[in-house]
Amino acid sequence: MTLTENEIRPEALMAEQARLFAEDIARLMARRDEFITVPCPACEAIQFEPAFEKTGMSFVTCVQCETLYANPRPRTEHLADYYRHSKNYEYWSKHIFPASEAARREKIFKPRVALVLEICDRFQIPTDLLMEVGAGFGLFGEELRRVDRFRRIVAVEPTPYLAEDCRRRGLEVLEKPIERIQPQDVLKSGESISVIASFEVIEHLFSPREFLTQCAELLTPGGALMLTCPNSKGFDVQMLGEKSSAVDVEHLNLFNPRSLAGLMEACGFEVIDTQTPGKLDAELVRKQMLNGGLNPDEHPFLKQVLLEQWEESGAAFQQFLINQRLSSNMLLVGRKV
């Protein structure tokens, strides 16, 4: 099923989104002098090489595991304030998500529900209680509830506008970060959490290691953690670097499949599946070629595939990236040891 960027980010709405996002960024970067230097969020190595800067944020590459990450970075309290008062996220909640809901439901969330259920069946993961961390607009939880496979679904969403969206869909919501959630906040008598799903969240966090450790603490033994996030080794990011939409001030941690797997294993998980299901790499690189952000004459093969033969070859090329684990969005599944 083909997905286009305009379906999920309607062009008519994105100029105002960009303006509000710039305001949010300015508010965050006003505290840049308070940012702190950290070791690699994946392997904790302290050696890194400068990569690039974007909108005032410095990105570096870990010498050991090649994770791309923001360093120095905002403190936890900076991030909490940023998301709680974000005009950008309020705009997404009120305008962009509603305008793109139908396409997101059909082309992202229904397939995502099917994938989660397929993984549970393939690896014999119980379908008792599923906790979605970073539930956003609530579409995944709503679609999962419709298939009636899990006994209970809990949405964890600390951003107020989005938490309210989840409640409007009838979801059970915990409006705080998972790091502050205790088992008694979630579990009823005799229950256990068999699956934690977290889509496009871990890249935003000050401490992914703390997040994963807490996920392991909450999951029942043998339970599964399913994560999606940008892949810094994927085609879009590798070709575009700082021009990639995956690189912004909110995405503090841009892992690759190897580095994220190593972090998950260090936090108590056995990685049982790795995929790169992203659908937009080819289109995003094509747009940069069309808009002058990437010189097609310097990449003659890509010029042929993404410009001259786009209608015939574009979808097949994107499928090649998915099949070869070269897309810039990745999914990792870990089983709690």
C-alpha cells in the first residue's frame, strides 16, 4: 500500500506548522547554555566525532557504535517543559492529525495493528495487557481495541493535548512519562503487562536507557517490547544528512539497528526481530532533488530511478530498501529475558 508524504503531512497545513515549530525551537534553544554533554545513549562511549548542526542543535556520531545523537542536549526538565507547552503539538492535535486521520488509519495504524498481532502469534507472546507508550492521537489504541485481541489496552501519553485526544477515543490514559509509572498505577489484581508498544518515541528521550530499563521492569517475563524509530543508517538519513526530516531538535537519539539492539540487550531484552518498514525514503530524497537540496547530477543512478523513472521504479526502489533493511524507519522487537 503506497503512502505519500502529503497524505500524512498535508502541504496546505505545513507552513503554519513550521512557524509554530520554529517558535517552540526558539523557546527550547533559549536555554542552550544549560544543555549538558552526555555519553553515547546507546553504548555509553565518550568518544565521538562532530556530524553537523541543525537549528542550533549539535549532532555527533559515536565512534564505537555509530549512533548519531544530539550533544550537548536539553535536560529532562527542559524537555518536559517543551512538550507540555508546545504550540506545534497543539497544532498537530487540532489540525494535522484530523486532516490526515483517514490516511493514517488505513495506511499506518491498521497495518501496524496487524504487524503487532502477527509478531505476537509468531513468537507466542500473550495478548493480555498492552501498554502503548507515546499514544499520540490514539489511532493505534482505537484500531487495536476494534480487533478485540488484548484483554486491556492502556495509553501512556504525557502531552496534554494528545492525552485528551486519546480520552476522546475512549482509551484508558496515564498522562505521565513511563519513567514515573509504577506497577500499581497500571495493574489490577492478577494482571501482567505482556506487550509494550512505543512508536516514534525513543528518539525524543533524554535517557533511552532509563526508558528501556523501566519497560523491562514493567513487562512480565517473556513479554515483548516493540519499538519504532528513525534509522540513522537508512537511505533517507544517509543521503540527506542534516536535511533529512528525521534530523531535528526533538530527535536527540538517532540509533541504527545494531546500536539499538545492543542497548536493548543491555537493558534486559533479547532482540527477536528487526525490520525497516519505512515507506517514504525514496519520496523524501526525490523531493530534495526536485527542490535543489540534493544535486541529481552528482547521483546519476538515483537521478535515473527517482526522477527519470519515478513512476516505473519509485515504489519498487522503496520496497528494495524495506527488504534489505535500508529504510530510514526501523522496528525492533525485544523479549524480556
